[in-house]
Amino acid sequence: MSVSAAAAAEDWRASSQRNPMVSAEMMNRLLFVFLLAAAGPTVDAFAAHPFRIEREGSPLAATFTKSSGRPRAEVSATTCNKQHHEPDISNIITESGVKRRLKASTLSALGLLAVTSRSTVANAARKTASAAVVPPILELPSTKTLALACLVPTLLGFYKSEYGVSYGYGTAMAASSYLVLSSLAAHAGLPLMPGIAEFTTKTFTFSALLESALATLANLQKLLPMSLPAFHAFALFFYGTRLDVFLAYRELFLKRFRAMRERIEDRAKKQGSRFSRTPFIISCAFLYFCMVTPVMITSQICRDLPLAFSPITGGIVPLLEQSCRFCIVLSLFGFLLGAVGDLNKTIGKALKGEDELITGFVFRFFRHPNYTGEVIGWNASMLAAFLAVALKCASDGGGLTVWKTYAVKLALSVCGACGITFVLATATAGLEFRQQEKYGEEED
């Protein structure tokens, strides 16, 4: 309870003592309801259906409803015992008798407090409501914004066919995950690239950009341990950024990759005009959108979960929380494995020659570590989305209703994971064929 809310509560009690028509015990019981409601931000879902808030050992009850489009609360209390009860918000019972465990932050006095028969109570309730602090609302990128973040980079495929599945792929992943990460950072009060917007109104300087970048790194260092969805988004951002850097290096410094790009472009030109690539480019952008969808699910459901693992004390909820953490960490591990594989192969060929078959270090354990790492990363990301929805069902109730709510996003997540797995499996088969032709039995 804030200091101003406590002052309103004291004023409430004092008013009840001055007014002989209002029972002091009745005032205390009503006070409990209003202070409970003042504990957090407005949630429209509470106004959608009638709710009863009851305390064990107390006949006090409050029913929240929506009347004429505006939330109302009707409060009633009968013979109250004199025993004091601390507010217990774990027992929220709907009219259908379904129990839900909710936090104080899911209730609100703002726009929710009742019109009561006692003006003294109503005035005190309004003071309590005005004292309530409303935390910032998490505003994630819209579906349209994410779709554009995936589509625009993929349009590079019109320029060079190979770019749509290389730079377009990496940039789409980096851009879309950055938007989610930026929203989570702003919600936590740790913005990414602080002050960058001022560059449009003042002279750009390298020192200002460097200062903003250093502030971003400091904020990320604070944000990632305290936000599991932020870590999830960062894993995808790392993958996309790392891929773009690696592709740029190959194109700038390795002649054979520039030649390969031109061969792909020549084949694409023989198949028709640049505009004939439109269906392929749109399908790639859709695949990228599906692949980033799991981050949206975890951001909506797990935004209060930290990254740190904790002992499983029993029950399905802690188990699901830990499982979701494990999958998100596994996702980053997969992307790191792919990065190490690319680095291992690049250094090996630079030292031993372009025609050398690399079999050392990470290639001792994985035949194709870059492809294997991606398969692990994307499928673990998808599985984290399913575990997040299961966690919401277990912690808040709702059962099949929750699964229906997230059905479309979960279906998109599956499409993304299955789609990229198919692409990688096809690429692996092609690489296996080429290596067999080039190295024969040597690769064994």
C-alpha cells in the first residue's frame, strides 16, 4: 500500500467514527475490498464477467460487474466477526465456482470502484483509487509491424535471389526479435539505444552513438537475468545478427562464395523475371514470421518470470516454469553451436585450404554443427511457446479456453519450426551428396 493510499484509509476510518449511521466494522470490511482493488492496474477482463471476492472466515463479499459499459462493484457484508484478517487474494471465485489464483496487480480501483450507498465510503474510495499507482503497460509489436519486419528484408531477393534466404533471413530475425526485445526493455524501464531518437533533432556525433550503445549494453546486462522473454528475444536477435555478420564476411573476403552467389543468380534469371520471384519471397517472409511467433507467446505469458533457475518445490507450475526456462536456454545453445560450427569451418579452411575436409573440434561430435544447432534452436523455441501456454493453464486455470486463445499462434510456431527443419534437412542432404562426390570415403 502506498503512503497516500494509507492516508486515505485512515481518513476512511476517521469518517466512519464521526458518522454514527455507518458501522466501524462495516467500514473496515469495505476498506479491505477497496484497498485490495487499488493494488494494481485496470484489467478489463474483470469487468467482463461477474466476480465475487471472498475472504476465508469473513462473510464480506464484493461483486464486480459491468453496467452500461462501465465497471461497477456491489459490496455487501453481514454480521462480521471481530477477528482481523489480512487481505488474501488467492481465493478469487467466479459465479460458476471456478477458482483462479491471481496477483494483487490484476485488480484495480481505477474505473472499478463501486457506487455505494454511503457517500463517506464513496469519497474515501475515490481517494484510494487516485492514490493507486498504475505501472506501465507492456505494448508488444503488432502483428502488422512484425510481418513488415519479416517482409521488408526479404525483398532483397528481388535484387539477388540468394539474398532473400541469406541476408533477408538474418535481418528478418534480428529486426523482428529486436522489436519485441525493445518493448520488453521499455516496459522494464531499461530502454535500448536510449537517446537515439534525439539524433534527428541534434547534430549526430560518434561519441553520442557510442554512449547510447554502451547504455544499451548496461541495460541488457540488467534486463536479461530478470526477464525470461527478453532472453528468448535476445537469443533470436543474436542468431540473426551473427548470421548477417558471417554472411558479410564470406562475401567480402571469400571469392568462392561470391562466385556461388552469381551462379544462383544466373539460374534464377533463367527461370523468369525478377517479379516471378514474388511467391517465393512472400513464402520466405511468412516462414520468418512463423519462426518469431514463439517469442510473442512467451512475452505475453512469461513477462514476470526471471531467467534464473530455482529448485522445483513440487507441483506442475514450478516444473513448467523450469521446463520453459530450459527450452529457451537450449534455443540459445543451439544458435551458439551453429555459430561455433561456422567459425570452426572458416578457420580450418583458412589454415588448411579450401578443399580440406574439416573434421576437428566441434566437427568431431557433429557432422553438420551449423545445421544441427539451428534445428535445436528453432525447435526448442517452439517448444518453449507450448510450455508457456501450458504454464498459463496450470497457474491461472482456463483449460481448453487458454489453448483456443493461443491456437493460431501455436500453429504458426509449429509451421515455423517444421518449415525451417525441412529447409535445413534438404540443405544437409545436398551437402552430403556434394561431400560424397568430392571426398568419397575420406569423410568417414
